[in-house]
Amino acid sequence: AVGVLAASGAIRTDRLSRTLMMGELSLDGNILPLKGALSIAVMAKEQGFTDLILPAANAGEAAVVEGISVYGAENILQVVAFFNKESSLKREVVDLKQVFLQERASFDQDFSDVKGQENVKRALEVAAAGGHNLIMIGPPGSGKSMMARRLPSILPPFTLEEALETTKIHSVAGKTGPHMTLMARRPFRSPHHTISDVAMVGGGSWPQPGEISLAHNGVLFLDELPEFNRNVLEVLRQPLEDRKIIISRARFSVEYPASFMLVAAMNPCPCGFHNHPEKECVCAPGAVQRYLNRISGPLLDRIDMQIEIVPVPFEKITADAMAEKSEVIRQRVIRGREIQRERFRKVQGVYCNAQISSKMLYRYAQPDEAGLKLLKSAMERLALSARAYSRILKVARTIADLAESETIKAVHLAEAISYRSLDRDSWAR
């Protein structure tokens, strides 16, 4: 529309060459919001444009990019007046640091709301500190979902680079909302178990990010894990390993980042009361193992921590004692991540203990002599599988980091071994 107006002489053209305009023009002349405003602003700056005109609802999001002037317009008349210098569009200015620091520390849910379950809170702290994938197994009403939803409150805060990267993905998917500037809190995605594999990994004729990319730099929570379609769970295997997803079409391919922390929850059996301290399981013989077999071994291989949860006793529910606040736990997690960041400073692509390869275990996660004896004894007595070995060492390394210990000691290994519930041969019996 602006090109036609310029060709007909209705607007001046002296600013056109350095101005990029994006938006959907409706029949009544209003400019409607679009997807991907942040990515558009980054591209405009790289292409050498000095001005960017966007729908007013998207201007704040694009204004976080420095080095380019962003203007928000509500209709075509404002754009015409801008080029003819009859009136000026208001330049959108965002105080990036103020918005970023103000938003990233505010959470609606806190671990101080959770009564009891101290061992599960500790497990979540370890998982957050090392970036470990985690599964919680427990009966209905034991607090699995409640605690998972509080996990973002103890994760390390976004860096500015992570915030920009995550906002780009949500912007492309149209999930940022009007007048939003920057995502300052890590995403928490919780898709329903009826989700399709395309919705999980992304797709479409013009590929859009799926749930695993929307959870990038955050948490992907899968509640009632065995109820998910088998194909949906299997497509998670490659992104969990490569931390990216490539969506291919006949003419082109799109790569989206998918570095997320997987947190899953499930009942121990179809009736939900296997290993319950008070209620009896009514499932048929073999039903527990068949229920667990809905989750493939290769997917379980990629989950570092397996936590069994029991319901909170009445005495703890009614207790007046205040639980530890998320902010206190978060400070310990941040300190643990700082230790890991310094350790892997010269290792490309590794930022936390969960990303350690098998070869790197012997360099960074070798226990002392007492720890090796304990690990050998545990492997034999608890009949732990071979795949549990490297997972135990990774988690023990994180526990040692939280204790600010240079070496992995027997006490760290003992705690890590306790987080391998499903690997015990006797668990499903």
C-alpha cells in the first residue's frame, strides 16, 4: 500500500529507503498485529534499516533491539502523515534492564506453600541446579503437579541473551501477546496428554515451533506420562539429546532450539496406589510392569532422576511451621550453576552437569575410593541397571556442587542413588 502511495506521489519518498514496514493492513485501514516482531527487528537492523514501522501492539516487543528506531502505527493514515511530516509517530522506547530485572524475580507460586515433601523439594533443587530431567512417581493427590509448577521459581534467572532467544521463539509462534516487550521468566509448558506429535515438536505447511521449542530455556512438564501417545513420547528422544529440532519440508528445513528441562509425573500403576503406605493396590498381577512399559527404555535413559512420592501425613498438612521460600533455594541453585559454568568454561556446548558426555564423566565426575565402593555395593544389592551408572555420577556431581565440594564423596553418591527408583528390579513387583 505504501509503495502504491509513493508511486502515485501521495507521500514523500525521502525516508522510504531506510524504513522497513511490516503489518497486516485491513480493509478499513487499520494495521493488525503480526507474529515474529522481535525477529523482524533483528533482521531489519542487520540489513541496515534505521527505522521500523510496526503495528502498535508489536512495537514494544521490537523496541528491545538497540540500534534501530521502532514506531508503532494503528492505521495507514498515521503512516502517510509520518512520511509527509505532517505528524510524527511516537518512537517506542523500552528500558530493557528495568523491564528485565523487574519481571524476572516475581512468581505467583512459591515452595513455601508446600507442606512436607522435603525430600521431593530437595530432588527438585538438585534437578534445577544441574539441569537434570526428572520424573515423579506417586499416587493421586501426593503433590506431583503442584511441586512441578513451582520449579520455575527456583531456576536460575534468565540472562539477557536467553530472554531474547526465548522471546523470539514465542513471538514467531504468536504467543507473546499484545504490547509485551520481553519474556523475563523461564517458560513452563504443560501440554495435555492428548497432544499430537506435530504439536509437540512443531510443524505445519509453514513450520511453527512446537511445545518443545516453546519450552526452550525452561521446563516441559508432562503430567500423566504413560497416558501420552507412544509416538509423541518417542519424538522427544532426539531433541533431548541434540537440544534442537529440525523440521523438514519438500522445499526447505527449519531448525528451532529445544534445550529444555523435562519434568514428568505419573501414577505408579493404573489404580494409582502401588507402594502406597495405607491403601491397597487393586491392579491385576503384571499390570504395574505393563503400565511402566508404556514408557520406552530409550526415553527413560534420558531421565536422570526418578523420585517416588508418598502422600503428606495429616500432621504435616496441619502444621504451622513455614517451609523454606523459593528465593532461598534459588540462591543455592544459582551458586551451583556458577560453579558449573566456571568448570565448563572451555568446553563448547556444555553449561551444566546434565550435558556431560560419557567420556567427560571420568574427568569431571569421578568419585573417591569410598564412593566407588558404595556405588559398586548399591549396583549389586539394589540390582540397578547399567544405564543408571552414568546418571548417578552426573547427579552426584551436582549434589557435590551444591555442597561446594571439589570431589564426589560417598554421601553425595548415596543421595544420587536414592533418585533411581525405577531402576530397581523389585520396584514393579
